[in-house]
Amino acid sequence: MQHSRNDAIPPPESPGGLPSLHRVVLIALTLVAAVIAASNAPRGGIVAPADMAPALQATAASERLPDSLPIIRQSWINPADHTASAHGSTICVLPSGDLLSIWYGGSREGAADVALFTSRLGLGARTWDKPQRVVDRATAETELGRSVKKVGNAVIFPDRSGLLWMVYVSVTVGGWSGSALNVKTSRDEGRTWGESHRLTLNPFLNISSLVRNKPIFTADGRIGLPIYHELAWKYPQMLWLTPDAAGGVEEYRIRNVSTQAGLIQPTLVPLDDDRVLMMLRDGGPERRLRTAFSDDNGWTWSDASLSGLPNPDAAVDALRLRDGRILLVYNDAASGRENLRLALSSDQGRTWTPHAVIEAGVLKEYSYPCLVEDQQGRIHLTYTWQRERIKHVEFNVAWLDRPSEMLESLAQ
């Protein structure tokens, strides 16, 4: 979650305006919960996944040949007058070949009127469908059976069977550090959804778990979702979900990634030979994008190291292309989010070469990017445009290798 438009980090939140003693007790309990969660010793036969899952197969109707000529185009996902504020989009490719994006919008970030919306881009279409409200404060309260103050970040993704998952943030008390994670699933590619189910990730109070980026999938059926914690201190975690036959969660467990403070919103990229790359947002004083690696399919991780790229305490996303290169989208600055840029790595994320600038403008904001690649090999990027709208840019590897082509005009 983002705290402010100018990236200033506010003082620690006072959950629900609690007195100081209560806040101290709350933080102490959370610290104890973190210590318990930090234990990485396998229990009850739970072991590291042996292999990553193969790529999700497309239906025959969605299979198309790769492009040979450079292509880049852009579109708006939500209309200009849809909500006053829009933020935190993610996108996925559905088994049918359609694209589905989700984001939250309302009068402002954190307001009680904020809702989660989805929009669909049909296979071969150029215009996104009218946004559909899928979760708001009232529906979350009804489905979860508890008070909900606001909703926030969400991710959507199909699993290996084609079941579509949504994991989203809800807050009962305080600010984003008082959040919890909830799961919904859909059997018809997001046209209808089942009820929300709350995940209990911390033994005390069950607060301060947030999500931002897409998961990895292992051959044994588990889903490795990168999440993060930010109450007493900020650190990344992995949430391992095991789906059941009924379209729900059979078992889940949380594992800490790093003891380095201030690193949140991990994004994951599967590599070769059981390796996974993690990119991390840096809220510390150095403001540099961090990288960590796993040699056992995301189960254990190295310490995070500097990537060589700046990070203004802002979200990033990355994607492994079919040719093996890794594509990264990030804010190329130590402060502010006035540009959105691509970078490429040809050595599995060890070094990076800055690439094309997607957006740039003085005193503007372009943030919270999300990347996916469709069955044709086209790359889809969504991001927050000035906190007002969600923008979609589509391009192919031919353009990436020859980025002289200009974006086609887009009506404001």
C-alpha cells in the first residue's frame, strides 16, 4: 500500500485511535506473532516444493502466432468519470485468452466508499468492458461476518485447473497495518464469485498482512503468494496455499522471507533449476531496489541485496519472457513517481539495463505496475495513472527490441 502521494512515510499509525498503552500491547502481541511465524522448520511433513508447475495451457481458440512487427498500443481500463480515485491494479490472463484486471476505486485511498472493480478485455478486443463492482465494504462485512472499515489491494490469478482466485485486503481497525487477507474464487473466469473467506495468518489479532503481486505455482498444486507485513516493522513473507477439490483452501501456512527491515511488496519470477527471483520495494534510507534468490522453488531465500536500480519506496513488477530475459517495470528515481520505466536482465536478475520510458511528467504519478504475457507473446502492463485512472499498455517483444515506435494516440 502507498501512504501518500509524495512518498513521505508517516509516523506509525494509531490503530483506530487507541490509547498509547493499548498500542504498545498491540505491537507487542504482533511481535510475538511474528516470532512464531518466523519459524521455518517444516512441521507435519510439510516440505519444500520439488518443482515449479508448467505454464497454464490456453484453449485452442486463444492460441495465436507471435507477432513479427513491433506493436505497442494503449487503452483506458476505467472511464474518466468512474471514480475520483483509482489505484492498485493487477491483471491476469484467463484460460480463454481474455484479460481481467482488478483495482480499487472511490473518493480517495482508504475511504469507506472504496470498492474493488474488475474489467475484462475480450480476446481480440481493443476496448475494455464496463467495470464491475465485485467487493465493497458492505459486501465484505456480510460475507466475512465482521466489521470492515475499508478494502484495498487485490490480486487475481487462475490456478493450474483454471479456477480463478482473488486475494484482497480488508481493514477492521486502524490503517493499512490493521489489515487482513481474504480469498474469493470464481468458476466462470470472474463473471460471478463465491463468498469471501478470511485467512488467519497471525495467532494474535490476525492483522497486518497485505498483498500486492502475483503468485508462483508448484508442480504439487501449491500456490506461493508473496505478501508482506507492516505493523511493528515491515518485512516480506510467502503465503503457501493448497487448493482443495471444492474450489477453496485446504491448507495454508506463512513463511518469513527476510529479517531486513523496510522491504515489502515482493514480486516473484520463476527461473531455471528450482530458482526464483524476488524483487523488493525498499522503504529504507538507501531507496534502492533489492533482489533475493531462492534455490528451492521459493521455500527459502537468500538475504536481499542491492540491484543497482533506484526505488522511491514504490511497487515494481517483473516477468520472465519466453526468450529467457527478465522484464522489469519500475519508477526510475530515488524519490517521487513521476516516471515509469522498463529494464531488462539477461543474466537472471543479477544485472539490469534500463530500457524504454513508458510515462514521464513533472509532478505526476505513474505507479503500481503489473505485467503479464498472453498466449501470443504480447506483454500487458497496467498501472495507476495520476491516481485517477488505470491505464493499459500492450506491446510485443519485437517492439521491446526496437522501442522507437511511438504509442498510438489515446483520448484523455
